[in-house]
Amino acid sequence: MKPRHLLATLPVLAVLCFAASTKAQTSPAGRLLASNCFQCHGTNGRGPGFDRLTGESANEIYKELLEFRSGKEGNGIMSAHALGYTDAQLRALAQWLATQR
Ligand code: HEC
């Protein structure tokens, strides 16, 4: 391969690296996402603080988060929080929280 051709592959490599790192950022583990909730809901969602997030099924937690996000539930604090997450992230959060006792 001539050096010029080698140089031509660099932007492609850069795009591939960027794509790989963005993917890692948009699908972090539920545990990492949930660390954002601990300041209000206590370490690992177990309180003390506002409502405990443990002891419910992933589906129940996910449904609550969707209701907060739609603005139908809550006093606004949780809606502002839930708005920042995609459906997949809310699912990952709920799934991880449901594993906590
Ligand atoms: C700034 C404080 C704060 C943060 C941060 C926060 N919450 Fe909340 N959360 C609240 C308050 C206050 C309530 C109860 C009031 C309400 O219904 O709006 C609540 C209620 C909830 C409930 C309903 C619990 C139940 O059984 O009724 C869930 C589920 C929940 N939060 C999940 C989360 C998740 C997941 C995160 C992280 C993405 C999070 N919260 C971050 C303050 C917070």
C-alpha cells in the first residue's frame, strides 16, 4: 500500500473509533445510569431520602418512569429527570434497580 492510500484510510478509522465510543456512551450499564438517582433515593436506591426504588419489578419501575416523563405523574422533579433518558436507558435503569433488594 502506498503511503498516500494509507493516509486515506485514516478518516475512516477515526469515524469508526468515534462510532464505537458514542455507542459506549449511549448504552452504559443500568448501574452507572442509576448512580444519578442516588443523591435523592439513597445509595443503590434503598433510601433514606425520597421513595425507595427497590422491591418493585422492572416493569413497574419502567412504567413509573414513563409516567413521570410524560408529566402525568409526580410534582415535576422526577419529570425533569426522566426526560433526560431514552426508552432503552429507562429500561436499563429499571432492570438494574429491580435487582436491588
Ligand atoms: C432531585 C431528586 C431526585 C433525583 C435525582 C431522582 N429522583 Fe426519583 N423521585 C424524587 C421525588 C421527590 C420523588 C417522589 C415525588 C414524585 O412523585 O414526584 C421520586 C419518585 C421516584 C419514583 C417513584 C417511586 C414510587 O414507588 O412511587 C421512581 C421510580 C423514581 N423516583 C426513580 C428515579 C430514578 C430512576 C432516578 C434516576 C434516574 C431518580 N428517581 C432520580 C426525587 C428524585
